[in-house]
Amino acid sequence: MLEDVTSSVVNVALKGLAQRQRVIADNIANIETPGFLAGRVQFEDALRTAVSTKSSPGRVEPSVARSLEPTRENGNNVNLDHETLSHMDTVLRYQTMLKALDAKHGLLRTVIRGGA
């Protein structure tokens, strides 16, 4: 398949957003686990930097860091409200990236067919 900057960015975004969904699910599953610190997936800043500096966005890898937010008495810092909002935001972003990928493929199909 043809790999250009747009495709690379969309693929990295989909990969990062999918990982974020897994981490959110893990956070929610461990909401009552003593000492559990919520995970946070980061990739947007690295992806933005790669695009602005014209380096390879396809090399950007999502990273997971533990949240430094305050903990409850049991040492857990998972906040269900935050996780729910983050989940909704991630779903919307993922759907947007899928639409972008579909539009890109639609353009390629049109070009291959000769614009007809």
C-alpha cells in the first residue's frame, strides 16, 4: 500500500487511540484495586512534533505512563468520571480517524478508476 504522511499519521493515531482504549478498560477494571495507579497513553505531542519537523510520523510509538494524580486512602487514583469522559473522547477520535482513512481510500479508488 502507498505510505504517505497522511496515512502514517492516521495509522499512528489509530494505534495510539486503540492502546488508550485498552488502558482505559484496564483502569476501570482496577478501580477498586489497592495501590493501582491509572495509566495514561501519550502520543499526540510526539506525532505533532514529527509532522512539524518533517520527520517520520510512522516511527512515533504511543507510551503509557502512570498517573500522578492524588490517590485515595487505598493508594488507588482511578477516577471513574475521568475515565468515562476519556473513553467517550477516544471513541470519537477513533471514529474520526477511521473516516479520514476511508476518505483517503475513496480518493485512491477514484484515481485508480480514472476519476469516473
